[in-house]
Amino acid sequence: MNNFSYTTATTAKEATGVRKDSAQAAFIAGGTTLLDLMKLNVEQHPQLVDINMVPFKGISETADGLRIGALERMSDVGENQLVVQQYPAISEALLLSASPQLRNMASIGGNLLQRTRCTYFRDTAFPCNKRNPGSGCPAQTGDNRGLAILGGSTACIATNPGDMAVAMVALDAVVTLENSKGKQRRVPLLDFHLLPGTTPQRETILEADELIVAVTVPAAAHARKSHYVKVRDRASYAFALVSAAVGLDVQGGQIQSARIAMGSVGTKPWRALEAEKMLVGKPATEASFRAAAAAAVRGAAPREHNRFKVEMAQKTIVRALQEITA
Amino acid sequence: MDTEPRFFETNGPGTGGVVGQPLNRVDGYDKVTGKAKYSAEFPLQGLVYGVLKGSEIAKGKIQSIDTTAAMKEPGVLAVLTHQNLPKLAKTPNDQEGKKAIGAPMGFLPLTSDVVHYAGQPVALVVADTFERATHAASLVRVQYAVEKPLASYQDPKAEIFNPEKVQDDKTKGYTRRGDAQAALASAPVKHSATYTHAINHHNPMEPGSTTAIWESADRLTVYESTQGITRTQKSLATMLGLPQEQVRVVTKYLGGGFGCKGSSWPHTVLTVQAAKAVNRPVKLVLTRQQMFTGMGHREDQTQTLQIGATKEGKLLALVHEKTSTTSPWDNYAEPNSRIINLLYDCPTFESSYQLARANVMTSTFTRAPGEAPGSFAIECSMDDLAYQLGIDPLEIRLRNYAEKDPTNGKPWSSKSLKQCYARGAELFGWNKRNPKAGDTRDGRYLIGMGMATASYPVHNSQGTARVRLYADGHAVVQSGATDLGTGTYTVMTQVAADALGLAPDKVRFELGDSRLPTAPNSGGSVAAGTVSSSVYVAAQEVWQKLKKLAIADKKSPLYRAKVEDVIVEKNRMVLKANKQKGEDFAALMKRNEMSDIEGTGNGKYGAGYESGLAPGPADSGHQDDKGGHSMHSFGAHFCEVHVDAELGTVRVTRWVSVHGAGRILNAKTARSQIIGGNIFGIGAALMEETFRDPNFARYTNASLGEYHIPVNADIPEMTVEFIEEHDPYINAMGVKGIGEISMVGVAAAVANAVFHATGKRVRDLPITPDKVMGVLSV
Ligand SMILES: Cc1cc2nc3c(=O)[nH]c(=O)nc-3n(C[C@H](O)[C@H](O)[C@H](O)COP(=O)(O)OP(=O)(O)OC[C@H]3O[C@@H](n4cnc5c(N)ncnc54)[C@H](O)[C@@H]3O)c2cc1C
Ligand code: SF4
């Protein structure tokens, strides 16, 4: 870990101003990703700007849905009754994440920006294109059990490991960003994370001087009937092997609308648009679910140790869909 | 008397003693309030901090080390490398040196420019704060001439060889008993299976640490996180060329060890040399990542077990082979064959070990070394055989019950395995189990029940203790043992209290300092038996002295009595024939103006079944044995699992363990220890695995974030019982030890339950969801 200076910002402008002048500086919210990576020397920031006093707070119902301030804590959002009742997949995803201690610290904005758990990325003794562009990707032929089968490239197959983003991507969440000029823009979460391509070091469309302000999620019947299933190596406190967030609006046995996204399967929170389309107008039966799940993993390019994800992802989708229609 | 432990002579059970009672930990309060000082927590004047830098590569040569940037950092006092490490009198770098030192590994980093394994220390930075040392270590730049490393025996380029001996010469590389190959060839029923075991790391809560203080040019004190202070003392003295007495090692508390703290690893002597170089006390704590390449591991291994049997399930032949990875210098392999040879009555046996050298550090004992993975192989194969022949898994074990030690024909000193089976089956409800595999379902879950046998040898060991009894009714009892956190402080307090006829709160037990009487390593499950026997025997010496004093004292009611006619009841010496006649020690001592009286005792533990060693002296408790008995603990595990039929996740839902392990000194700490071993075993069974990259020979998941150990939610309520066992041959206290048997058979019980649930066998540990889903969908 290197020496760094630490300042607090009370307004967005103060914070973004620092990053405008020095892209090496970093915002710190809960610090649960940032400090880990600094201790591992994966990230080296000369300056930290504490944004916890910036008033990006509140979990509220708006005209068209849910709005969560970027500095709300995972535990508060996960247990919020509006979220629990109207957007259950988001609550479930949050409460199945990390540990209570971490959830008490970690923020929603930081959560969207958590970095991959690819083990090579986290150890500076290894080459890694994401950490050190051009150095290579040992995961392709090494420890890739946890890595992506969809959206990878020869440069990188790292997954976005988070849970909450999967549920949010499924439910058409939009992130609000604000830059040092005070200008805001709204970006669908689906477009927020980038595929690795040849530049795996670029993970999101966030500009250096931009802050995440809030996340909004439209209200919908399929959001009210949404669900998150996480499969992992132990009963708690582990990242997903695979996960699925689904939402269904079923009327008279017929699916009106469907939402499906997968976690720890793709190089970003993976929305299965094809699969969703296949479900609309179909009966809510296991056969429909299976067909959709198969479509969701079409084009998968597994490596030696993550081949199981092709099957497990499908089964997890089916499980999630069955559980909400049960 | 000959068939009862000597313990019964004086203040034995039934006389109101506290041995066996579920006494709360005497050190519990100090631990939870932070008063207990672990080895890295001693505040010392002028203390500075050492941080190791590990090699990025796994094989090659150091061409140059640039320490300029590190040395320029404020507060940095020294950067030690192979170029400037103060010279040692002896290193383990040759087999003679290794033996003399008792080193776990035939190589000491920072003594050569060769890199043999990833993470091998290449520099040690000392600075005035931990943070500055850590940062400076990251600034040390090493240029390597990199060579392609070899990661394991599984690499096609690995050269497999048959070692003459494995595990530091303790086990033969090839053993046979009868003609197992012929017996196998002609057996009516055959079974053959191959099992793999992932690399496992011990991961004690407290990492390894050393704080070294040179009291003068030739006197050293080391606060060390070790299971064996005497072994550390000897190792350091030998390497430094000092008399053993001039090295003091202190370990007051340990946050677990599981074998990785059983020997003296490189960081210890390197810290000592750093303290010499900067002429200040130096503290070094291994980081969690460094724990993966600093104190050994359980090696990656494949076992093949072939069984020949009759149609009734009676064993005829066992042929076992193991192949595993070892370091460039040592022939280390856990001795898996021991338990396979011993567990069941089988007339023939053959075992062979194969090794391949790779760019890894030497592996080491990991809780139940050999017995844990060995039991996985034989207990899964026995299960298979049972299904193959349509015999209940418990029944097939009974049909092969070994009434005497099959390896040498000797009688057991005691064996309660049949009672363990019966009681375990009853507590678990084994008779309600559906005999068919893959046939019990509850919603989405496949339900399975499995069982396995456990066994662990009583290893040969000895130690000493000192008892000082004060006329005011207090006692201080000392032995240079260590307490891994399992309860040594507590159980020894109980033993001493009973032996002296005092209440436990009148006894203080001190351990963890090489200035105290020598005790064995807390390893191989020997500490409880050896130290308790030492304490007991030392108390006997005190009584012996007091009896003599009384007999010679005109004012004593026992004046002129014969020593043999005087017995001890609680704190009183009385005439055997007339118990009214006598007096308590306090009265006697005060009259004689003695403030205190001391006794020392030597406790010996078992004869060790392999060595068949000579029995101990008269006070050892097995003087009648003459090495004529085979000494082991036995037990049985029963468990239930729920397997998700689609996704392959496995959850253990019920657990019963019953053991016969001699005298149990404290019902509460013993139960905790068995539970701990079960959890350790469930970890190995379901999730623990260190991944060594095949190209870089470097661990990828060296952290507790990525190396999974069980969390609370993985562990069900556990039922633990002990069969009461009085073993007159083991040692003075009749204690066998339970640290390791708790882990033996656990992985097999889980795997057998998974088989019963699914009808599919996973033979590769850990049994992760991907593997179970894989076998379920074919
Ligand atoms: C042991 C462990 C287990 C975990 N398990 C899980 C799990 O099972 N599932 C899961 O989903 N996650 C898991 N996590 C990840 C955890 O959810 C994230 O670390 C956390 O959400 C990050 O939030 P934070 O506020 O602490 O972010 P920080 O560490 O403070 O920040 C992370 C990054 O985001 C930037 N940042 C933060 N807020 C903003 C903002 N408003 N605008 C712009 N940039 C910002 C920071 O500059 C930094 O680069 C785990 C983490 C740990 C350490
Ligand atoms: S998968 Fe991506 S993060 Fe992992 S080693 Fe390759 S480039 Fe680095």
C-alpha cells in the first residue's frame, strides 16, 4: 500500500473537482472494494476523497418507480420495505451478498463499481490485461472456474461478480451520473458496464470526473414478481458461481412480460434479452422456462474449469422462474 | 490395579474430582477481554517491524535486487537479502543440517540466489513501523532469470519416482503384508477406485509470527506462534550455533495451528537474523497470503485403492497407491497407508508411494496427516463395496472388525469401536435409513445418510511437569506445553487440582515457556496425554515427599507408618487401614515450617504402534505393557446431507460423532474439539481447495475470500459423545488425545452421504456443486 492523502467532500462538486484535476485520485464510499485493492497494490491512489458526506441519500418512491441514492448502504436498501415488496429481486440480491458487516459499510454506488474477483487480477505477481494492459491473461488457461462464459475476449474473461447489479439490470435500472460541471446524465445500467474487448481495463462508461448520483428502477408487474437465486460453494459469504435474477408478469397462465439476467456468467451483469422474448406469450411452464434458459447461454464460450456454468446457469434460471410461479 | 490406570490410585473419579467435568475455560475471560497475550502482542521497548517480500516467480535465479528505493523510505532500518543475511552456523540446506535442525524443509530462503517456489522470501525489510516496512517491501525490485516451473505431479512433464521413505523417513515408501496382489487376483469380489485430494491449507485464525530479542550477543528470546516451543528452541539453537539453554522461546496463547505451527519455518530464523542485523527487537507477522507459502500445506494427491473381498464382504486384499507433489528437496508425503493397513481385519496389504518434485515448498502435517485423506479412500471404497454386495455400510464394517491390530497381530490396549458404532447408529437413527441409494427425496432435495469409521494412533511421546504446592493451599503447576486454543490450560488445571486434592481455582497452570519443564510438541494429539500424565506423576512425587515427611515427623499421626500403608484422599494422607488416622498436607507443612514443596514428573505417552517401542519407566503408566499393545483411538461419524437435485449444492443437515479415546479430561472442551475437527473435515469434504496455477506454479486464491472454509450456515447442530474407556496401557492418565481423530473419516462420511443421496460417487475432493451437478446429469 502506498502513502495517500485523505480529504472529505461535502458536495458533489468538491468531489468531482478533485478527480477532474487528478484522475489518479479516488472516491471512497464504504471502502470495501477500494481499500482491499489498495492493500493488494492493485490500485495505487495518491489521494482519497471521502464522499460519504455528499448528500446522495434516500430510498424513495417516485412517479415512475424506485430511486436509491448512491450513498445508501447495501443493508439499508436490502431491508427497505419498498424494495422488499415492490422489487424483491433487488432486496434478495443485496441480502445474499457479502456479510452483514460489509453490507453495513458498502454503498450502492460502490457496489456497481466493485471489480472482478478474478484471482490473477488481485495478485500483482501475475500478468493481467485488466490490471496491466498488454501483459496477458493467464486465466484463459488457468484458474477460470469463477470466470465468464459469455462476453469474454482473448484479452479478458473476468466476470463482474456483484449480485445487486444483476437484479437491477434485469429490472431496467438507470443510473444517474454527475460530472465536475454539475451536468447530469442518465444511462441504462445495461449500458453502464463495458465488455472487455481489447481494453479490459475500461470497465464502465463512467468518466473520471463523474459520480454516481442514484439508481432508478421503473415500477412494473414483473418487478413486483421478481426473484434472485444465487448458487455458491458455501451456504453464505461467497460470491456466486452463477446467479439469476428474473421477473415475470403472468396472467391467466400466460406470460405477459419477462425479465432475465445472470450473474457471474458474463463479463458484465448479463441480460438475456432473447430468452425474455421467447417467454412472452408462452405458458408459464417448465418447458418454456427450459427453452428460454437454453437461449440465455447460447454462444457461451467456456474454458477448462467453468464449463459447468453453461448448465448451471440454465438450471438456475429455471429454478428462479419456477420459484416465482410456484 | 494392573488393569486400571494409575490415576485411580489417588484422588480418582468418584472421589469428587473435577477431571472430566465440563469446566469453563480458565483462560476464557482473558481471551474474550483481550488480556491474553498472543505471541505478536508483547509490547517491547524499541520494537521494530519486519516484513517479508516473497518471490513473484516460482523458478529461476535472482540476478539482482535493487533495494535503493526501499532503503530511502523514512524509517527503514535494513533490507536483508541472500547477499547480506547474517551467517548461520547451520542451515537445513543439506539433509544432515535439516535433520540436526529438525527443519520441516530442506531449504532456507535468503541463503541462496535460487528461487524454488513462488512466494519464497527473497527479502526482509525492517522499519520502525509495520506500515513503512510493508510499503518499503513493495519497493524492493528483484530481477530474475526466469525458468519454466513445474506445478504438480499432474503436469505431464513431472518425473514420478518411488521414494524409499516418505514423511521425513518415518514411513516406508513400499510396504507389504502377505501377498496382496495374488489375493486380489483370486478374490471373488473386486473393487478399484481412484481418489484425489485438493491442496489444503491450515488457515489458523492467528497467523505465524516471530518476535525476536537478542538479550545479549549470545542470548536470544523469541515470542513465537508455535505448537512446540522446545522444537523451536532446538532448531534455532542449532542454526545459530548456541547452546539450547541460551535460546528462550515463549508461546502463551495460540490461535490454532492444525500442524502448520508444528515445526520451525523460515520466517522464524530470518526474523532472528534481522534482529541481529538491526540490533533491535524485531517482530514479523506473516500476512494471510504469506500463510499460504510460509508454513506448509496438505499436498495435492491421488490415491488408488484396490480391494479384494469375499461375496459376504470379508476383506481379502488391500492394495494402495498414492502419488503426490513434493518439494525440490524433501520426500514428504502424508502417510495415508497407515490407516488403510490398520482399520479392518484384512490378511494382505500392499502400499506404495510415488512422488514428483515440483516448484512448491515442502508440504507438512495437516490435522490427521495421512489418516484424513487415507480414511477418505478406504471409507468410500468400503461403502461402495457394501452397496455392490447389498450389505448395510455399518454391517460390512462390523464384518471386518479388527479384534487385534492387523498390521502386527498385537492386541489393542483398548478399543470401543463397536460401542461407537452402536451408540452412533442409535443417536442418528441409522436403522431408519432407506437401504437404497438415490431413493430418498424431499422436494427438490435428495436426502442421503452416510457413515465412516475414524481412528488415530497414540504416538510415542514424553514430557515433564513441575508441581509446587504451597502450605497455604495453592499450587503452581508448570510444563512447557502449548495450548492451541483447545483447552490445555483448563484440563491441566483440572488434573492438577484432582491430583493434589485442591479446588481448581487454587491451582494455576503455566505453560508456553522454554524455561519450564520440557513438554512435547502439541501435535500428533499427544499433548493432553503426555502433559496430563506428567502433571499427575509430578503430584505423586509431591505426595511421596510429604508421606516421607509425615512418617518421620513425631508430631504426625502417621509417624512411623509404612509408606505403602499411607494413601492420599483429597488433600489428606491417611492410613489405608484406618482412614480416620492422618492429616492434611497444610498442617504437616506448617508444622515443619515449609512454605512449599516441589515435585517433578515424567509422563510418557504410549508405545507407538509402528515402533513397538519399549515401555516407559515405572511412573509412565504402561510399565506392564512392554510394547505389547497397539494403541489407538477409534470412533464413528454419521451424517445426513441434502443435495439440491438440480444445482448440486450439498448441505450437511445432521451430524453424530461417537469416539472412544481413553479418558476425557473435560467434557466441554473435548466436545468443542470434536466439533472443530468435524467442521475442518466438512471443509475439506465440500469446499477447501488451494489452486496452484499450472503454468506459474503460484497459488491463485491465497486469501480467505477465495479459499473457502465453512461458515456457520454450513454447519448443523452436532451431537458428540464419548464411550467411557479405561485404558491401563496408554499412560498414567489413560488419555489418548482427540485433536486429530475428530477429523478422520469426516470427508468420507460426507461423501458416503452424498452417494446415498444421489446414487453417484464423487471421488475428487472437494465435492463442490459443479462436480455434483456434473454426476447428477449423466
Ligand atoms: C469479503 C467480501 C465479500 C464480498 N461479497 C460480495 C458478494 O457476495 N456479492 C456482492 O455483490 N458483493 C460482494 N462484495 C463486494 C461489495 O459488495 C463491494 O465491495 C461494495 O459494494 C463496494 O461498495 P463500497 O461503498 O465499499 O465501495 P468503495 O470501495 O468505497 O468504492 C469502490 C469503487 O467505487 C468508486 N465509487 C464509490 N462510490 C462512488 C460513487 N458514488 N460514484 C463514483 N464512484 C464511486 C470508488 O472510487 C471505488 O473505485 C464483497 C466484498 C468483500 C470485501
Ligand atoms: S480474465 Fe481479465 S482480469 Fe483475469 S487475468 Fe485475464 S485479463 Fe486479468
